[in-house]
Amino acid sequence: FSYHRDGRLIRCKLAAVIRQIGRYIFISRQGQKVLEIDYSDLKKELATGALVPLDNDPLNNTLEDILCNIRHAQSKEVEKEAEANL
């Protein structure tokens, strides 16, 4: 991933997903924590382009899994709202 922070571009990778508390931890090549973010903020960072997957990154499969989970959760929320309005 590339992460834009304070006008700088930082290359990082997704190091951990803590599902119980909904946190995603990204680290630099040096192993330093770059970003710890929750699910809703992760969606925002991806949507705004502040966090961007790199094409040559082997962890893109992980991002694809996360994006699929986000899309699935969003579609379930929309379905529930639609059912509630009937």
C-alpha cells in the first residue's frame, strides 16, 4: 500500500487484522507501525485515495478480501434498511 500522511507518501503493508475489535494495522518496511485504523476509517481512507494498494504488492489479495467484506457488509446494511422500510 501507499499511504499519504502529512504530505508524505509512505509505503506500507497490512500486518494484522484484529477482527474482535475491528482494527487494521499497517507497518513500514522497517517494521514500524504506520497506521492503526478501524473498519469505518479504513473505508474512508480507501475511498479518498489516502490509502492505495500497490499493483506489485503480494498483499493485494488481502486487500481484495477486505474490500469484498466491506462491500458484502454494505449490501447487507442496505438490504436490512430496505426491509425495515417496508
